[in-house]
Amino acid sequence: MRQVIIYPGEDGYYVAECPSLPGCISQGKTKEEAISNIKEAIEGYILALKQDNMPIPSENFDSILIAV
């Protein structure tokens, strides 16, 4: 299970990022498409780490919403 952040990008697409996997970013025309795409990106990222015998970062996060 991974935390994913979704937000509207400048080009009208939604951007999805997985903070615990540096550089693991995807996008989609809709939120649903962005979620589907980031799931695929996460799976590929972890598979590549396993194939290279590299450690898989653990998922440790705190989430807080701050009003400014």
C-alpha cells in the first residue's frame, strides 16, 4: 500500500505522485485514469528495484492538511 498525491497539472491533466518512491509520477486525463496510471507506475518501479536487487523503500508517512 502506498500513499499517492493527486493534483491538477498545468496542462489540464491530473498528476499523481508516490512520495515514498522518488520520481514515481504519472498523469491522466481524469482522476481515475491518473490513479490507474500511478498504480502501473508503482508496480513497474518496484519490479525494477527487485530486478536490480535494490532495497524497496518502506511506506512511512504522516499526512496533514494546513489552512493558510
